[in-house]
Amino acid sequence: MSDAPSGARSHLEGGGPVHGPGSHWQPGPDGVLRRRAARVILVDAQDRVLLLRGHDVDQPERSWWFTVGGGLDPDESSRAAAVREVREETGLVVDDADLVGPVLTRSAVFDFAAAHLWQDEEFFLARVDEAAALSREGWTAMELDVIDEVRWWNLDDLARVEIEVFPADLVALVRPLLAGWDGVTRHLGLVEE
């Protein structure tokens, strides 16, 4: 989710946007802003999933749950971005060896921060210690504005949530991964959210 707008400081410099999608987003051949992103399905010893709940500044009445993750910095691999995003968005520390996958890929088209966006995503799975304290210290100004809650979800409870969860059908996607990944990356295709 992290990004810095043109002229603002980068992740490495501790900066971030207040509004607008940010500099990681570049126009594609069709003019739609695009970026590559790494997302992480964080699971604890009780098989709960850590999710963030956020909203769009332009649509505060709509909120949704989503996995940890965000855009790749220039010349950054998906795995490196996944490790960085976990640290920035949760304060938890994982390393490359903790990441399983990518277990899923998808392209998502959605509207956020008054822009129409296309994001190509790779999802990794990582087991973490739920007893570790979560932190907002790495959040950008944008994240502080739009992220409302961070919560560990039991999958049965998550299946009953009435607001949107991204990716769609997350519970069904996670359940088979709990016993171990079979080595097959599931391609979810293009989704419009």
C-alpha cells in the first residue's frame, strides 16, 4: 500500500503521500495507472489471518479488509517488497526464507484516491508469531489517513464478514494453504473491485 507521490520522499527516506495514488503508479499503454505489488497472507499459530481494514478518502462510507502489502520500489523484487511491506505495515519482521510462494497472482482494477488503477499482484504466505506487538511506526501519511483497523481473523469469523474482503474468496484461498503449499501458484486472473 505504501507509495510516495512525485516530489515526496521515498519509503527509504521515510516519506509517503497524503492524497493521490503515488509515484509507483505509472501510466500503461491504455493510460490507466499501473504498478506491480507484493501482498502477504500473514498466518499465526492459530491459523488466523492478519488483515487491515481501510477506506478511500473520497468514499469514507465504504471500507474493506485486505492483506498486508504494497507497491514495489524501483528495481525491488516482489519478495523484497513483501518483506519490507510486512515490516512497514505491521512492525513484524519476516525474511525471504519465511515467505512461501508466490501462492497466488492476480491483476486488480479498482478506483482509489480519485484514480482508476491497475495492480499486478503476487501473494506470499508467511507464518508469524501473533504474540509479537503490532506497530504503525512504518505507516505513511496516506496509510495513517485510510487504514482504520488491524485485526487477526479466525477464518470462520472472516467468512461471515459483511463488508468486502480482498482478494475475494480469501477464506477459500487460505484454507488449503494452512496444511502446506503444494507448490502451485494459483492465477486468479483479472478482477474488478
